[in-house]
Amino acid sequence: PWTAQSLTVRLEYYFEGVGQISLGAFRRDFDNFFGGATLPATPELLALYDLDSSIYGAYDVVTQRNIAGTVRIEGTTFNYKQALTFLPSWARGLQVFANASAQRATGATLEAFTGAFVVPRSASWGLSLTRERYSLRVNWNYRGRHRREEVAAATGIEPGTYSWFSKRLALDLMGEYRLGKRVWAFANLRNIGDEPDDIEVAGPSTPAEAQFRRRQDFGSLWSFGVRTTF
């Protein structure tokens, strides 16, 4: 197992009624953390698992291991939530919220640690409206471009080549409507814009037009139903 020593500081301010704003910073030192790598399926490696190299030799091997040494992750966080009670009565029940984080990883074994997928920038924001009979919530989620595992050097693949997830912004919409004392109809619309995950492979000298590798399109997930409590 891996271990970590963490230090966190946080400053919070609470608004009158419902709401707060906070700023935080953290530092975590990881020992023996999990790291990932993509290796060529050599005959020697496949023989360890009694696999036929004529069948599996064309594939890559993705694995993980404990990393020797310490990797440090430092970051800052921001959170904001407030009920807008100062608005006119027609806007009663309206709340806004936002949060963001920025982090970076440093250390002698950082190259292997990238299997943990440290996301340098991420954020979410939106608003919600809550009334006696219904509630609505709109939420945007942003994830910055971040590096994944290293691609093993081979013919045509230079050292220092990694796979990457591109940046992504998704929109979610959720709502509920009270049909009775204990019965609600609900709708959850996830990733309304059908934003895909683009995966790139880039090395020190890979031109921008050659970095795109593949696209994962999970579609937009819409669910509707009725729930009750007893």
C-alpha cells in the first residue's frame, strides 16, 4: 500500500442565511504510490504469463507498480455557495455555486507517477432553484488537459512520449417535481452537449496535427423516473 503525509489549510467565510466562500491550500507527500506505464509485449514478458507471442505480440501491455521515492502534490481550492435571498420573491429559492482547483505534482519519480492522472485545472459551477413542489439544477463541469501514462519508446516513438486527455466542458441538468406527499418525478440529463473524451499521444517533437489518437464518445445519458419514500 502507498502512504501519504498531508497538510491542509482553509479559510472560510459564512454568509448570513445560507452560503459560504472558502479558499484552501494543500500539500501531500506520497510514498510508494501507484504508477503506470505502457510497455511493448516482448516475447520475454509474454513468457512470464504463458502467452503466445505470435498472438499477443502486436499488443501493448499496460501495467502498474509501486514507485520508489516520494512525489509531492501541491494545490489550491476555491469554493463558493450562496442562497440569493436578496432577490425579489419571484426568484425565491435560487442558489449559485462554483468551485475550482489547481494542482501540480513534483518529485524525482514524477515521470512514473503520472499514472495517477493529476489534473492541473478543474472547475464546476452552476445554479439551482428550489421550491415546495419542484427543484431544478444546472451544472457545468470543466476538466483541463492532463497527462496520462508514458508510451514506451519504440520505432517511430521518441522517449518522453505520453498519452493525454484533452480539456472537456460538460453540462448537466437535473430536476424533480412533487406528485404527491411522498412521490416525486425526476429527470437527470448528463452531458447534454454530448462532449467526447479526446485522447492524444504527444512527444517532445510531435506536431499538433499528429497528436490526436482516438475519441471516446459515451453519448448523453438521459434518465427519467419516479421515486418514493416509505
